Amino acid sequence: MTAVCGFAVFLALPLLLPGGQPPSDFEFRTMERAGGTRLLGAASLDGGLVRLTPPAPNQSGAFWLTGQRLVSPRFETEFTFRMVRARSRFEDGSDGLAFVIQNVGPEAFGGIGSAGGFGMGRGGNPAQPGIARSLAIFFDTHRNREEGDPSSNSIGLYTNADGTFPPRRLAVLAKAPARMNDGRPHVVRVRYTRPRLEVFLDARRVLQEAVELETIVGSAHTAYLGFTASTGDGYQQHEILSWRFRSGGTGTSSGLRFERQLEEQVTSGIRFGTECLVGRTLCTPPRAEVTELAPGRWQVLLPPHLPWAASIANPRRKEVRIEHASGTICWKARGTGEAFCHGPESGEGRGAIRMEARDGRTYFKIDTGEEPSANEGYFLFEAVLRE
């Protein structure tokens, strides 16, 4: 299938901005004149769009800007994609495309199939190591049950920062609000204000997570930006129709405290201000925060790397109920190094919030079953005393 788009405008950029910084803002109303870019693998330029893969089995393709862009402390980008299913072994189409932030370079390339073009290769392409220093938003249209995919129409936030396979899933939307490979254009907006990353699909917010982006892109606050896609035994066509990017400002080297004195994170109507530890992929607060909201009700920001890090007053040892819980934590298993990530919905097993009543207080910790010092992320919730 050949697609046709109606514009042919490219806003040219200077090689350097004042102060020697790399250029950041750009707009490709079509991809036909997208200068300063690199096509890899199966990717090609055709009729004003970038075709990341053709409708053929076992393909992967990538499209990168050849220069780095400022991404921290904030950026916003918008792009239009189209995925067109073809007759193949899998009727749902496969496998999907990703918007990728990485600091390996414009030759970075991942594997076929479930690797999405950014992850470690498998099957017919086992030698591909994946893009090690990367953060990918993957629009996944094939369910790989063995890798825990929730559906054949999901959106996930992944990182290869520590080289695991499958890549660590930091957040996931189990079912997108529209069928993403229905052959129609879909508009994605990605907004990052450190440490909050938000993803919108067709004007609806579909993901929100706290990510310390500097652990991936480094202290220069710049990264290579682009797209990857892949097919496997099943296949479909993956296309990028337009793309624009705007940087929110120049990063600083004054440490990992937010650019503003207090940065607000909003989840379920709860707000907190904090900072992030150095060297973690997920935003990991250095300490717990407990704020009394009303008599018998507290807001708790609980990191997983500290045992029994938070507590509330409970002299009568009342039952404590957890409400409005959100956030993501990640940890690695001893011995195997296998990575796990999930939210606070698990009431039992590893990664659950534990409570212990002693000395007139109720204490909280996140129990991963591992030595906690290397755990990442946080849970944010309200603790309420039952009457």
C-alpha cells in the first residue's frame, strides 16, 4: 500500500544554537524533506512518509535524527503514525512500532519480532543486542503471552538501560482506546517534565509515569530521537507520517533536584514534591514522605529501597486501609538477574506494600523479597485508619 500526504514543508534548523548547544525544535509536516536523519534496516522513505517496515516477515527498521536534542528537564513531541495489517499468520498484525529516546547513536538498532526494533533480537536475529541506553514507548499490536503482554493492542513504556530481556516494562496500558493498526492515522503526543512522562493517543492520556531520564541520556541532557518497528512470523506495515519536537529549556549540571524548587507530580488528585536518586532508571525518592491530610488520613510516598521507611500514628492499633495507590517499582532477582516491575495493585507476593504495627505506630515498606538497596521507583498512596 502506498500512502499520500498533503504537505511538503520542512523547517530547517541551524547546526548550533547560541552558546554552542545542539539544535532542538523542529517540525516535519511530512517526512519527505526530513533532513539530518538516518534510515536503518528495512526502513525507507516513500511518498512523504517513513516506512519503518514493509508488510513482510522478520523485518526491523529504524529512523533516527543524526544529531542529539535537548530532552531534559522537559520536552514535548507529537507524531502521526499508521499501521496497516496484511494477510499473515497472525490476524492481529505484528509487531508494532516505538518512539525511542537513546544515547547510543544514529546507528543503533534492535531485533525483530517482539523486540520491536529496539530490544534484544530473538529467533532469526539473535545477534542483535538491542539499544542499551534507551527508553521506548512501544505501540504493541501482537500479544506475546510468554512475555506477559496484556493484549494485542497495548502501549508500554520500556527501558533497556540495564540490558535485560525482555526489556523492563515500567508502565503499560493493557488496551489502547483505539485499534492502533486499523490502517488510519493516529496522533501521539509525549510530554516530559522531570520526572513525569505522559503519553497521549488521539488526545487521550494513556500513560503517566515518573522516570529519571538523565540516568539514560546522561548529564548533557541530550539524546538521539527516532522510531523503530519490527515484524515476526506475522507482519504489517509501519509508517511515520509527520513529526514535531519542542524542547522546554536547557538542562543544568547542578544535581538532580528539580529545576524548580518544588516539582509537583499529580496522580489520582494527590500531589508531592521530591527529588530523585542518582543512577536509577525510575525516579526513586531518597526518603519517604508522610503528610497528614485529615484526622486519620495520610498521604505516603514510599520508595522501595528503604526498609520500614514510613510510619503513621496508630496508638489504638486500628486497621489501616490503603487508597488511591499508584506508581511503579522495579527490582532484580538474586542469582538470575531477572528484572521485575509492577504497580501497587499486587496485594500479595513480591512487590506488595507491607504493614507492621508497633510502638503505637503503623510502619510501611515495599517487600520485593530481595535486598532492597538497589530497588527503584516509588508507590504513592493514602493510608486511612478504619473506624
